[in-house]
Amino acid sequence: MSVHHIKVQKWVIMVILHPEQMKSAFISRLCCAVRAFTFSPHYNISEDIIKKKQQDVVRFLEANKIEFEEVDITMSEEQRQWMYKNVPPEKKPAQGNPLPPQIFNGDRYCGDYDSFFESKESNTVFSFLGLKSRLASKAEP
């Protein structure tokens, strides 16, 4: 499990690689954390595509100086199961399990990569992540 912290505001973004069920104490501790569930590819073309999507999410978080934690779900069955369980039914594929990246803010589901990309294109990522926009934060005294 690798952890990246970029101090900016009071937000924590967690990127979890390969989902596994999280213990309630861990979830409680991270109740305000945005988490993106990702995984480590094993040299397969479709996995390379997933890895590029994960990197896009991580690069955005780093570029915007949003704190996040990256957890590889390939390393923890518990994290993987947590992600599978907490992706809403309408976002799950007809067959198999949802693929990373999946993004959460605490235990609130934000969306998958396609939703993230759409919000990035429409300049609504902070809302997508459940965070105050930078402009709103700067306007506060």
C-alpha cells in the first residue's frame, strides 16, 4: 500500500488499488476521505487502459494539491470486497465485478472513471468528489 499526501486543504483523497472490504474502524477514520479504487495491471492491454485511467485520476488529484491515499486493492481482499459491495447496483456491470478506478468520498460513492472524466470535462470535479470548489474556498474569510 502506498500513501501520497499533498497538503492543501482539509480533504483527503484515497486511491485504493484493487478493492477489498474495509474494516469499520478504518472507514470511520477516513469518513471524509475521497477514495479512488484502482489496481496494478499485469501486462494486459485492457489492464493498461485501466492503469492509464487510474493515473489520470491520480495526476488530477496531485495537480490540484488534493490530499489522497493510494491503496492497491490487489494487496487486500478486504479492500476489494468493500469496493465491490459499495458500488451502487446501477453502476455494476451485468457480469463480473466493477473495474477500477472507482471513486468514493468516505463511504459515499462518487463514480467511476467515465463519471470522473465527464465531470473533469465540464469543470465540476470538486462537486463530483463532494468537495468545495477552490473558488468557494478562496471566497471564504
